[in-house]
Amino acid sequence: MAGNKAVEEVLEFIWSQREQGSNSVRQLLGIEEVAEEADIKTLEDMGRAGLVNISGDNIVLTMDGERLAEAAIRRHRLAERLLTEVLAMDEASIEKNACSFEHTLSPEVTDSICTLLGHPPTCPHGLPIPRGNCCKKERGEMKPIVQQLNALDVGESGRIIFIASNSHMRLDKLGTLGIVPGSTLRVHQKRPAFVIQIGETTLALDPEIIKEIYVKKIF
Ligand SMILES: [Zn+2]
Ligand SMILES: [Zn+2]
């Protein structure tokens, strides 16, 4: 059977493909990155190892495969968030680095990264990050460095680290208002409306938008 890393990569691709509504073996093997790691024999080995079920052109994850794929996807997408937003890497080096270092992250380190980033719901491409134990319970052992805008009190300031929105329209609109990663804002009031000050401008924000803006508090 192929190495662990290759198997993990293939499981991730099966997961991603399913998100796009496909479970075709042919399509899976047609993906360039998959072809580099795996052929039909690799998939059959994975079937014998109890990770996938293959019938004809269909491939689905078994419960064990599902568990491994979910953990691998979670590591990959959190690594992307960390590298893009916190370390400000460019697209090409992110893909290379996210792929190589995600395999070395233990469950504990993965949960720490998740917590530091404020348990982000999506990767920079807008795809969902599977939830971990850290997201389900606030353990309070570690303070997040990045938090939802909501966590700031009136009068506090924060620098925007990322905006977890799938909506390009919304991101564009926020962009024209200067609400982009890197800019600094101050919470002006939280009730009845949530109002921020950014530069010389004060703006009222919709509740859904507030949940999508992740900031690092400035002391
Ligand atoms: Zn992504
Ligand atoms: Zn979490």
C-alpha cells in the first residue's frame, strides 16, 4: 500500500470531490494531483484496507475512511488559514507548504491552531473546515489570538485578520468600505446596532457580517 501521506491526500480529494457532488473513480484519477500519488491499484489497496468502497465507477468513504479524511481536510484547511492570513504567504507557497506541513500536525496542535484562529468556519477558498473538539467546547485554557469581531467590547480596537465569507459580492462590498484584512477598526457601539469606526468613517454592520469578520485585538 502507498505511503500514509499519499493515502491521506487521496482521501482529501475524495472528500473534496464529494463536496462538488461527484464520486466518480475516473474523475478522481483524472485530477492531476491525484494521478501523481495514486492509480487504480492504490484505490483498490485502500479498499482492502477498509478506507473506501469501490463499485464500478463509484468510490465512497467507509466510516474509517470518513474519519481519516475529515481529520486530514481539517488540518489542510486550518493550515491554509494559518499560512494565508497569519503568515501572509502568497497562493503558490501556501499550497506547497499547507500540503507538506499538514501531515505533521498532531490532533493537539491542530486544535491549538484552530483555537488561536478563533475556530474559523471556512478555509481561504470558502470551503467548510470540519469542526474539532476545540470548537465544541470552550475550554478556556488558551485565549484565542484571533476572535470574531463580536468579542471586542465597545471602545476596543482590532486589526482584521481574515473575513470568513463565501460571498464574493459581500467581500467586494466590504472591500469598498475599507473592511479588508490588515485594516484596523474600533467598536463604537454594540447596541442597538453594531457600529464600527474605520478610519474617519463610522459604519453600522449587519449581524451576519459581524460573525464573518475575524480580528486580533489591539491593546
Ligand atoms: Zn482551501
Ligand atoms: Zn476549533
